Amino acid sequence: MCMAKGLSGVRGVKRIETPGKPSIFLFQLDHGQQKPSFVVWERRDEFSGEDLPAVPFDFAWATNKATVVDALG
């Protein structure tokens, strides 16, 4: 799935705070009758950011299944 398909039909977007992780941006997408989906990314320097180690991030998940897709599909 590409990012455009994942955003298709979105009716609203809400930012979810990530205390202690100012570089993490987490958004919940409202798809109406469908279950919500989430978009998350870490803001990094555009030139040297990919050289940095990953930042650990935990998020309480309400279901037993998840699918993850990066921005490039």
C-alpha cells in the first residue's frame, strides 16, 4: 500500500502527544466507519539524520494485529 492509498477517505486527523519524545510525530487518522490508522515519523536532520540510531518508541495498541508500511510503500 502506498501512502496516498492509506490517506484516501480520511475525514480527520488528530495529533497524539508523545511525552519525552519531541522528535516523534504521531497522528491518528479518522476513516469514519473503518478502524483508525496512524502515521508516525521522526523528525531528523535531512542530511545526517539517517546516520543516527533509531529512537525507541512505545505506543499502546488496542488490537492484536498491526500492519506497517513506510512512506515509499
